[in-house]
Amino acid sequence: MTLKAILFDMDGTLVDSESMHFVCWSKLLKPYGVSYAEDDFCQRFSGRPTLEAAIEIKQEHNLSVTAQFLADEKYRLFGKYVITHLPALMPFTEQTLRAVKNSGLKMALVTGSAKSEALPILKGLGFYELFDTVVTKDDVTNPKPAGDPYLLALKQINIQAGNAIAVEDTFTGVTAANNASLRVVAIANKYTQSHDFSHATYCMNNLGEFWQWVQSQL
């Protein structure tokens, strides 16, 4: 099938933001006497929905507040934090995004983050205008690992799943792409190297390698 569109995940795929999420979780949980080691936390929760993480943390530490309260506070803290702390880019992010844009392919951003988390990053880094559509967890009833975010993005750019490919860094993201009948490239980061990528169409080392593959498809 002819490649017409690329759909990118954001956290851990385009930007190295997992440590920022950890900072906000740590600030949120400190008053409850809860703390985690950064590597352990990021390896455990990378790519997983915020509410799912909140449910697990609440149960593990028998917290009195609701999981929804924890999730909402995490979104609020991150949205505030990211205004003054933009994440570093993953290798080859800027070159790849601009090359894809110049190639004429459609390009979508499909993230499990909230709109209040994603938009300050995309706009702060100057990437927002590169995308033909941006889908966040707020735009769907069922976020990743459901296929709904990808299905919505495909609908908005008017491209069939068979003519597109997703780029992800987590098991959750690969599952979401699979659920939308998309081919998917898995690019593990330092926190997700142990994730199960057996259902990814391809596994690659970085976005530079991915762009070389894209060029071979055009």
C-alpha cells in the first residue's frame, strides 16, 4: 500500500518527557509520604494512561483520595510545569518532523497526554503547526491502548489505516496502533527497552533510521 501519512506518539517518541512526568508525580505524592525511584517509576508507568497509574498508586499505598483526584492533579501540575520546563528532544526528532512535512506526507500527533500537557510542549518547541491534526486523550472517550485516538486522527486527515504508519515507544502505544489496524514502528527509549514489542510491524533504533525507511517507501 502507498504510504500517505505518519502518525507520531509524543512522550518518549518525539520528546524526552518521562522525567518531567516523574517530577510532577513526585510533587503530587510527597504530601502523602509516597516516593519512587525515577528509573523504577518510569519503567513501570511509561506509556500507561494517567488514570490507570493513579488507580494503581492509590491501591498500592492505600491513599484516602480518589484516583480521579490524583489524575486530575497530575494533569494540572504538568500543565503548569511544562510552561517553564520544555522537554529535550529525542534523537533526530526535529530533522525527521521537518523532513516528513517537506515530503508532502500527512502528519498527525496522537498522544495519551491531556491537551493541557501536550499543547504547551508542541507550541513551545515550534512543532504544533507541522501537524495536520493533534489528537490528545481529551479528544476521545477511550484513550490508548484503545485504538480510538488513532482512528480519530485517520478520520481527521482522511487517510485509510492501510496507507499510514504509527511511531510509538511503548507497549501501550503499539497496542493502540494495532487496535486501529495500523502498521507501527516501535522505537524503544531507555525506559521501555523491556516492553513487549512483538506486535510491532518494525522495531528501529531511532527516528533517523525511521526516516531512512520512509524515504525507501516514497
